[in-house]
Amino acid sequence: MSAARNPVARALWTVGVSQAEIRAEVVSAPEHSEVTVRTLESGISRGTEALVFGGRVPRSEWARMRCPFQKGDFPFPVKYGYAAVGIVEDGPPERLGQRVFCLHPHQTRFTLPTAAAIPVPGEVPTRRAVLAAQIETALNATWDAAPRIGDRIAVVGGGAIGCLTAWLCAGLPGTEVTLIDLDPARAVVAAALGVGFATPAAAPKDRDLVFHASGTGDGLALALSLAGFEAEVIDVSWYGDAAVTVPLGGAFHSQRLSLRASQVGAVAPARRARWSHGRRLALALSLACDPRLDVLVEQSTPFDRLPEALPAILERPGALFHRVTYEME
């Protein structure tokens, strides 16, 4: 069915603190260099979307935290999200029927520029393709950190970003990668991804490189305590409007540690001259061919149930990536 014959879509809007609703959206017919996409699945980025859902985006970040094709403004009402996979159903003949990844909010159908619809490799199933934005974040973090062959690496926080960062680092020969999380059950996920696991009490110290992805001050303190002499801690977490106490006393100075942020909105400096956002995202999609990533995408909710399901999805501590499934329309 073409968008021209069915111009009304449905989109998820956050309308208040922990309140969401589905609204009707008019889908414009594609013009030159545009496509209309029917959504198959979308993905929930728990960390960022939880802050949006809770109205916790600081006013200073309202402009910088806008996602592609967002409607509305922070704090509310706002249409937010950035991981959708669908089928091109209208547009240039050569694009019809393509399965594509788009940085678009949760919506049943939408029109956007052709360049923003990135083809999904045939060997990547839709359930894994929706991870592309998270893989891109983890990929950018590894570019920022530049891990080396043989490094002893700790990743604090076993959410989707932490798991993906550990999985990427483990691909380097000779690396010893340990995923650290409060939930002992996350050891099963770590094993499936081919990395080690430890709870905070048993976390190995004297690491060559540490990533922090727990989104908590306690996690950041733990990350700093695991770093060896002159090691670097890369913080991938975003805390929204929460104040975080960073323990810069103790060993921070004597160990000559470095603490640096990594954020996916800009390509890592070492790659920026040659890598566009589109090239980076295409690489992330190709990396989703690894079947081990299925362990991260087991949870799903139908789109029509999102308004009532979102509080539990976003407030559940330690949960992994969550897919949104869409019925044929």
C-alpha cells in the first residue's frame, strides 16, 4: 500500500513526565530525492529515552539533544527516537522494496530524504538492524579510546552500550575484556558475547583502559578505581540533569589518570577527516551481522502498547535493548 493511498500514520509522543500517547501523523508523498518508509521495527535507546520520558533533558542541551526528524520541543510534547528499520514503499524506482535503517522517532510510516534511509545488508536480520544506533555509539567510543592489541580492558555497566563496547574491544587480538555489572545474571550475556564478567566487588584492577557506561556516579567511581597508572577512563554515559560527584581525590592524581567523554553526535577526532556520519552508520549496520548480538534484542513490545508499557520498559534497572514491533498496515 502506498503512502499516497494511506496518508495517515501513527507516532509516539511524550506529552508529560512518564506520559506518552499515540498521535495521528500526516505522511507527505515523497518529492524528488525522498522516500516513504513503512516501519517494521524500531528500537528504544533506554538511557537517552528514559531522560526524555522523565523530562530530565537540561535546558542547556535542548538544541544539541534534538534527534533527526524530531517534532516538538523539550521538555514536552516531543516526538523522540532514533532507531527505525522499515521497507521503502514509495520513492525512486531503484529504492522500492529496500529494507533500510533510519534515525527516526517511533512511527508507523514516514517520509524522509533518500540519503537518510541507509540500506540494511541482506545478511543482517531486522531484529539486529535496529541495534545500529547503539553499535554506532559503541564504535565511536572505541575510536575515541583507541584500544590496543593485548590491552586489559574493563567496561563498567552491562546495558546495551556497555555490552556492545565490550564485544567490539574483544575483537582485538590478545585483549582481556571484562564486563562489570551489579546483576550477576549479566554473566550469561557476557559469555554469549565472548567477554569476561565480574560484579563490582570482584572487578579486576590495574586496567589499561576503562569504559564507563552505567549512567551512575557509583559506576563512574568504580571505573576510576579500576584504571592502572596513566590509564584512561572513557565515559559513554549521559546523566541528563543529574549532578554526579566524581572522586578526583585518592589515586586520581598519583596515578595520573585521564577522564574523557565520548558522545556519538560527533565522529571521533581521529576519524573525522575521512569518516562521515553516514559511513560510520553503514559500518555499524554491517557489524550487526554477528549472530551473537541476538542476546541483546530478545525483548519486544507491539507499537500499539507502547504508551502503557514505556514506564516499565524505561524504569527497569539493568534492562537490555528493547525492540518495538509494528503490524502490517
